[in-house]
Amino acid sequence: MNPTQVRWLFILTVALITLSGIAVAAIPPERGPLSVAVTEPDIQAIVVAVGGREVDTFSLFTGCILRENLKVEPAVESRLAKANVVVWTGFLSESAAITASLNASVRAAEGQVAAPTWIDVSKGAARSNVPTSSCYGYVDPKAMPGDPFFWLNPNNGWIIARNVAEGLANLVPQKRAYFLANANAFKAALDKDITRWKEELKTLANLRVFSAQCGWQNFSKLGGPAFAVCKGTPGVLPTPELLVERVKQLKAQIVIVDPNTPPEYGEAFRERSGVKVIEVASSIEKIPGASSYNALFDNLVRALQAAAKDE
């Protein structure tokens, strides 16, 4: 099945769901905050910044989104069934999991369930590559429009915020100015931090870094280290031994692992690569006390600076 067929299949699925019992959600004249389901915690932070007091958000997935048979977290399935909005990243495994959960809610309710409005925040975003990941495995390029971790390029943060603002404004037109003002304030703060990160990264430009989290290649668009990531045969998860050899061939000085990296890979890097290994979260979900999108990159830059001092 080619990418066009996959997308048409998704569109047809949503249409069939609507015809089979999910009615289009209507925003009542007198309402509280919009209930917004967001696929990723980092995207959720942007939705909160843009939506402000007009949104009540929750995250649908935890951990690595590349895992097989991705499913909505059981704890939030009931909230998803009542959500006004779903904010997603264009990654079709997300939509499949969300659609399956909504279908189950329709069957359980034996009647009408309001269909949320979908906002795809990936529209217009720059993507680095289709990765072979040591998180869980190869991502079939037919099932996605490029790198699923595009938000790890801070330059895409404003694009995500703009998409969120436009999507929310379409639902609540009377709040358009509010959402756009929040998005512009988010952009101003992000631009300031991007300028700072670029300056801080200059001293790290010659650092050779291998990342077990393939998404960090997106961050290298700001300069600094050019992150090398795991590559292998499509459809085959690279073994720890293969990646250790790659680290040695690259003469990497630092290996970054993620909290979601399978433990056997971290152990192999630490025991057999002869290279400094640091753990850096690729989501604020795993950073204690972090609540903003920008905190994700502050954490990475600080970790790289500390590791570089020891070299």
C-alpha cells in the first residue's frame, strides 16, 4: 500500500466512524475550556501555551511512539471519548490507535458519541529523515510522512503553535485574537531561546555525538554537534553489537541514550564502546519539573556542555 492509499484509508475510516455513530462535536454557546487530547507531552506543552485558560489538555501516549501496536493509555480513554479536540502529529500509527479507542467508546456507549475535531500540527514542518530507531524498530515509510520526531527541531515549534492557534480559532472564532496572541508570545520566547542555544552550541561544534534516539538529528539543524544515529537494514532492528561497532567507527566521543532506549543497548554502549554514555530525555515527560517545550532543549544543551567538559 503506497502513502496515498494509506491516507485515503485513514480518511475513509474517519468517514465510516462518523456514519456509524459518532456525531460531529458542537461547541456549546456557554462552555467551559475545550477538552483537548494531545498525542505527545511536548506537543501538549505548546497547546497549553497557545490555548491558555481556554483548554483543558491531557496526553494520549507515554514512552516511545514507535512501538508496535501503539495504544491510547487506558487511564485517558474515557476522557478521549468526551474530547472536543485531538491534536496529533500526522503519524498514522497515532491516528490508528486513537480511532480504535474512539470506536471502542462508540460500541460501549451503544449510541451517539461526539467526534472530536482533529488538528494536525505537522503541516508545514521541516522533517529530517525517516529513521531506523533503536527505540523499538524500523518505521515503515509507507505509514508516515517523514520523521515522526520533527518537534525536536526547535524551528518547528512556531509552526506547531501556529497550527494549534488556527485549529482552536476555527472551533472558537470569538477567541481567535487570544489564541494568535498566545502563539505569537510563544514564538517570541522561543526565538530568543533559539538564538541563545545557537550561541551555546558553537563551542560544541566539533563534538562527535552518537544518539540512540534518532530524533535528535532534528536538533542539529541549529548547529553544534552533528548527531549520528542508528542505521540498519529496513525492517531489521540493529543489534547492540552493530551499534557499538558503529560508535567505534565514527570515533564518537559521547553516546546519548534515552530513558526509553532498551536497557540492553545502554549496557552495551557502557560496557563495550569505550565512550562516555549520558542519558538525556527526548521528552519533557521524563525531565523532572519540566513543563515547557523550551525546557526540552535547555536540558539537552546543559547535558552536552557538562559531558564536553569531561572530554
